Amino acid sequence: MARYHIETYGCTSNRGESREIERRLRDAGHHEVEGPADADVAILNTCTVVEKTERNMLRRAEELADETADLIVTGCMALAQGGEFADADVDAQVLHWDDVPEAVTNGECPTTTPDAEPILDGVVGILPIARGCMSNCSYCITKQATGRVDSPPVEANVEKARALVHAGAKEIRITGQDTGVYGWDNGERKLPELLERIATDIEGDFRVRVGMANPGGVHGIREELAAVFAEHDEIYNFLHAPVQSGSDDVLEDMRRQHEVSQYLDIVETFDDYLDEWTLSTDFIVGFPTEDDEDHEQSMDLLRETRPEKINVTRFSKRPGTDAADMKGLGGQTKKDRSKAMTDLKMDVVAAAYESMVGTRRDVLVVEEGTGDSVKCYDGSYRQVIVQNATDHGLEPGDFATVEVTGHQTVYAFAEPVASLAAEDDDRASTTAD
């Protein structure tokens, strides 16, 4: 669990994003400290209104980079002028705000409280299906807080999901330290059954997103899991399977309980069952035993599997873990490897969103965005932004068919099909006149 310090500059939208980042960090078991010197990671949410503001942001980023172990820069300047930080030699990860909570975790599992209960946040229902995991990763302190997996019965989780839908949830986010090992404490592999029951037994229009599932747990249920995804439109075709390294030697030192070949088996299986789906994964760069060849194997794996959502985290030591006693790599080495992988990541993700342009998608409006926009997700959980939402009559909880008109690296822009048809009619009428 990480100690974080967050600073926010700019408008109300930036402050709202920071509140969401903090909520998700707290939900994952991390806690805030008073200043950057006491933090494992500092988060700078930036503004870029005028040139003076940009200079102030760069100066503050330089100060924070000197004061804390790791720095994450997000917000408007990060998105519009992210290269400025690298040009100024600021040692930081530049991320979209939505990717910040996962990047803070250092590859660790999310942590829920012992009494975690479902939460309705707008039209999003958060459903923790179990607590704990079956892993013993050498770098992760979460296991010390959560212990081994403890899985409530399928029926109990189905009832919680039903209550969320009845309360207004349009999207159910299934969470846990490792959703793939749900039921293992009782000698059974229950995730596919749970998803099947939620999709078939609960009335209403809603979508289900499955949270982090380690490859070691998914591998044994990959066929059954992919089949459930393929059968039910209620389930997003999205899988978050954190591989962490493309080197079996490093995975062994991490005690990850899977090999690269098993991760590839999972990807191949989902490719076979699903015409389109989103692979999300995590990489830790700069693990103490990672050499240049290991790093290149991770880069090769990213190129081969081309996940559309990628969390790149520079290794940092957690007190009380076995990896904390290993001799670490130099900060510059970790910085260089992180930059190389992040650059590749952005190329891969941008290509995925560029391929969507011109296609039509059925989406769920999940939340309000910046200004008069809304954030939507298509069937593969790709993020789609619709601007001028009020004019289109769209609000969270609505389903719509849209046509993708553009993209900006980590999300797509779209227009509702009905609006496009009306524009075409107007143009035809004007031409006729």
C-alpha cells in the first residue's frame, strides 16, 4: 500500500478528477500524507491556461521530482504538452488521470477493507466479490493486509449485483485482489459461474466489467471464461490480466505464479472466442533482477500482444517485502526503461483507437466528462467521448449508437448516429433550396 501526496491546479474539472483519483486510491488501501517528502509517490494535476502557468507547472514538477521517490504528472498540460516535462528532464510518468490510480500501485493487487460492501457511484456499481488472493509476490505488501482469498457464495454476490441494478446501476464493476481466483478457497473456480448468473438471472439493461485477474488464475479457466464473455452482451469484452514482465526469469523472482507462455495462451484463447476485445495488462520496469535482455523481452511481449490498456510502473521498494532486500537498479536505468516502454505503449494504444475511426459502436454513457461532454464505453470497454452532450440529450445511464469521428491517443471521439443523420438531412435540404 502506497503513501501518496497530490497537488491540483486549475479549474473545477481538474479538482473533480483529483477527487476521483483520491477516492480510487483510498478504495485500494493507499493513504495520503501531508507532504511529498513523506510520500512514495507524488501526483501533480496540471493546468495549461497560459504560458506563465505552464512555466509554473514545470517548475513545480521539478521540485516534486527532487522531493519524492516517484512523480506522476496528469491533467491538462500532461495531455496537451506532455513532452514538455521530458524536454525539461523532469523524472516523471505523464499519464491520463484515469490511469493514475493503477500506476500508483507498484504492481500490487488492489486492497479492499475487511467489510467491503457494494457501492453505487452515479450509475456505476462497485461489487467486491472476494477479499484476499492466492499469490505471494515478492514485491507486494497487500498480501500482508488481506491474507488468502475469502470468497462469499455465488448466490450472495448475485444478490448484491441485483440490488445494485435495482438501485440504478447501469455498469457493475466486479473487483477484488484477484477476481480470477474467486472460489479457490472452497476448491472451486467460480468466476465464470458468477458472471453467467449475473448476466442471465438479473433483469434490466446493464453492463459488467471484470476487474483485475492475474494470469495464474485465469489460465485454468480461460476457455470457460472466454465462452461466457462471448455469449453475453452484458459483459464487456475486457480482461485485465497483469503480466508484469516478459521474462520468465524475472517472473520467477517476482513469484508471479505464471509463465509468459500461459499469458500468451490466455490472449490466444480470447482471440479465438471474441471478434473484438480489449486486453489490459501491467508491466513493472526496473525490478531489481531485470537486466537489459529481460527488459527487451517485455518490450517484445508488448509488441506481440498489443494490449489496448497498459499500466507501466517503475519498481519501488515496499517495506517488509522480500524484494525490498534486493539490490536495486539505478534510478536512471528505471527512468530510461520506463520511458521506452511508455513511448511504445502510447504508439500501441493510439493505433487501437485510430482503428475505431469511422466505425459505429453501441455505447453506455457512464459519467460526465469535461465541459459539456460525457464518457462512454463500447462493448470492449474502449473509452468514447461525446461532446455537446446536452444538445444530443445524453446523460449517464443512457445507451446510444455512435459513430467514431476521431481520437486522441487514449480515447475516441464520437457523434450519436441520430445526430449525424439529422445533420445529413439539413445539408440535403440546404442543397435542395
